[in-house]
Amino acid sequence: MTDAKLTDFRMATQDVADEDPLHRVHMIGIGGAGMGGIAEILLDLGCRVTGSDLKESAITRRLGKMGASITHTHEAANVADCDIVVFSSAIKDDNPEMVAARVARIPLIPRAGMLNELMRLRCGIAVAGTHGKTTTSGLLTSLMMKAGLDPTFVIGSPLNSTGARARLGKGEYLVAEADESDKSFLLLNPILSIITNINADHLVNYDGDFERLRRTFLEFIHRLPFYGLAVLCLDDPGIAGLIPRISRPVLTYGIESNANLRAHDIRQEELVTYFTVSRRNRPDWVEVRLPMPGRHNVLNALAAIGVAHKIGLSDEAIRNGLTNFKGIGQRFQLSGEVEMGNRRVLLVDDYAHHPREITATLQAARNAWPERRIVVLFQPNRYTRVRDLFDEFSKVLADIDVLLLLDICAAGEAPIPGVDSRALGHAIRARNKVDPILIDNFEGLAPTPWFKSCATATCCLFLAPVAV
């Protein structure tokens, strides 16, 4: 079935007037995590890929080495002679390449629309949720690879085992993250879906209405076929309240709840977490050694276990796959040690950018190293997120030994008056627990007093949208 679908895709992209049997695909905003992954798959399929992005990055450099032709300007000439234009959700309608494509009547396809075309070639597994998408996708992909299923995958950060965030596999499954931030996950048609949690985030795209966000997740679930499966975290209140309204098969997982799959006897030893998984008819089904810290990662692993069992992986394959998981970029990634004063300081890189993610990451670090002082370098991501969750950010960031606060990463957003790191730092300081050190940029780190703080610290967490 898969080979036939792949043939269909190649036939559909054939231009009989061109010696090259595959279309030239141009991608606007090719340096984004989601766009870069799709570009890798298209290159693996044999497509000619060009792209534009205003910034050079590790993603654009990797794609260039793989054969993509990338420019760092947005110009109408970039889309000349291309057959398909794929665009990131960050690209505006008045972008010159978008305008030129419309004038030339070149098909314009949103990123998720192209992802769905790739998903159509395989049995699609979509991982959605406010937090945990990348880790859960990575765990599931690794389980399937270890079991010899050779999945295609498109995820948000590189797997440490492969160094890639995307790859075209020969197996029948495709694992991908489903992005709720711009509602683009409603373009996907998977046969299996995971929803890790539903929290208040990206509400600017939902008219500030959390219930509207939840209803959109419900709509996403109902894009499953009648024979599909939704794997849902029952511990999450945002999900639990939706379940009575779901008319698709459901498998629940959790720690605190009476879920179909439940983790218990959880213990953490530094960066390794041990737990037992029970099914309703098997109280001690699988014992797991997970080389990741934190209860949030136990939940992520449970979601991956649920899907792995559904598609036929054996208990032993699940156990071995989790034991041998090598991790994923910027997800509690131990970057090394440096000498500061008379101490060797551990450096940990993590993408936590929401108050709940920061709380989970801090708890994992404290459980791993209870005797160590924690220094956090944090760069807020998006003005709207800081505005909407201002009190939550100030509360969680006040409960830190040493806090270094960078300017907000705009992520394409316009500044909002009164919403900046200085205001956030003032709110944190008002809680009388920590005095934040404000830093203008990464280059400003070296001469600041934070080195003196680190001389007596033994763990530094980098929480930023890009690897530090």
C-alpha cells in the first residue's frame, strides 16, 4: 500500500514537459523547524527544493548540504519557474514571494497542507498538545525505529540518535507533530492522534478564549476516521472534560487518574526515571527504565507506549526502546560541564517557554540534583505569551536561586507597550525571593555578575527558544 501511494505522489508531481520528473518546490520560511523537516522529506523523495529565509541557521545550513538552494531574501524572482510554493504560518500575505506566486497562479500550500500530503502516503500518527509534542513524537519514533518499523518522521527537534528532525522511512507509518498554535493541525488527517495536554497558550489566535481552543482540539480529534484512535492524557483537566463529547475510539493514560494506562511506583535517580505501567486487566504490565527526568516525561512515555502497543509492538520492544532512548535536542539536554571558581557546573539546555513547562523542568532538575543550586538563564518567547501569562511567569521564575533574564524573543511579533523583560523582572523582584539579573543579549553574558553566582552553583539551566 505504501509503495503504491509513493508512486502516486511521484506521478502526481510529474511534469511531462520537463526532463526532471519531480516538481521544484519553493518554501518560504524554510528555516523554521516544521518547514525544515518537510524540506528534508521532499529532498529524500527526490524533489528539487528551493527556499528563502531571512536568517541563516543550523537548519538552512543542513538543508544546503542536502541539496536545497536557499536565499536569505524574500523576492519575487525566488519563485520563478517553481511549480509549488509552501509557506510557513509566519509568512504574511503581502510577502513578495506570496504575491508573485498568486500572480503567476502557482499553487500556494500552507506548511500543514504539505505535511498532510506526506501523511497521505503513510499511516499518519499526529502528536498534539500544548506541551510535550516533540518529546512524545521523539519517544514514539525511537520505539518504532528500535522495533524495525522504519517510520517516516517530522518532529520539532533533532533526535540525538540520528541527528535529524525528519527522515523518509520505508515503513508504513509517519509520525508528525500537529501544531495547534495557528489551528493548522485541522489540515491533517491522521489515523492515530495523541493529545498530551490543553493549556492556555497562543490564545491570540483564539480570540483570547480558552474554551474555543478546547473546542478546536475536539474538532482535531474528530478528523480521525471512525476506526482511528485518540490517545489522551486523562490527568489533564483540559482534556478530561472533552472525553464525553468524543465520538471516536479513545485510549487514556495518566498517573493520578484511573486511566486505561497508568504509571505508578515512580522514582527518579538523577537523570533516569523508573516506573511501572499497568493496564486495566494487567496490574504490572511493563516495567520501564526511562533515561529522562521528570513526571512530565513519564506522561510523554505513556502516550508513546499506548500507540506502540496499538500498532503491535511487543512488551519487550517497548521496554527496550525506552531504555535505549538517546534523547532529543533542547529537551533537558545535558550540554556538558564548565569550571567556574572551584566548582564544575552542569549545563542543561531546555526549550521550556511556558510557565507549566518551566515548573516541570525545574522540578526535574531539583529531583535529579537535590543538593545543587540552580541558576536559570531564561529568554521569554513571544510578547503575547508574556502578556497573557504575566503573573504565572513571575510566580514560577521567582522560585529560583539565581535568575538571568534576557530580552523577549519576538518570534515575528510586534512589541507590546509595557510588556518586556524589565517589567517582568520588576514583578519577579516584587515577590521578594530572587533579584533577576537583566541581560540585553547572549553576548552580554560574559562580563555580568552571574559568573560570581555560578561559582557557588552546580547546575545552570538554559531556557531559551534557541540552543545556547
